[in-house]
Amino acid sequence: MIEVEQIMNKSAINPLPPNFAKYINLVSDIELEQAFDGSVRQLNELDKNLLNNLADKRYADGKWTVKEILQHLADSDRIMSYQALMLARKDPPCCKGLMKLCTLKMRTPQAEQLMT
């Protein structure tokens, strides 16, 4: 088997998707593996007592708690990761509702093709 080294960093994204450019430009131009390692390190360095004290706080009545927001982000990340895996394998999309929302926001021929 031939081993291929693949570079995955910010500068490799060309063209930059207009809807995501402002977010992509917020990150350093480093290898994806380095970014993951840095994220894990930052999570491990978080003050657990502070997080526990904030967990059930809401910024306003009727709004989500910090714990609920973090759970929502984790769930969304899991869905997007699975969707990325399916796209990489060229499997049909599993979350048509999510893909429809993305298609409406992106309006690209590639996004439209995912819906068919």
C-alpha cells in the first residue's frame, strides 16, 4: 500500500467558502493534527471547578444553561463529523434536513448535488 501524506491546513483551503471565511481566518495556519492536539490540551487545562460552578447558569430567563449549550455543541460536532465521513466515503447523506439547511446557506452547485 502506498502511503500518502496529506497536508490539511488553512492555506490548503482554496477557494475559501465565503460563508465560512470569517471563521476559518480566526484559526492559525497549522496542520490539522496539531490543531486537534492543541484543542485537547486546552480542554484538559480548563478549570473544572469553575466549569462546575457555571454549568447551570443561564444568561437570561428561559435561555439554555452553559451545560446545555456545551452539550448542543458536542452533539452538532458529532453530526457534522459523521456527515464529513459520509461525504469522504461518497455515501448518500444521512441527515437530509441538515444538508438542506446547509444547502440553503451555501447555495453552491456541490451543495445542491448533495441533496439529490
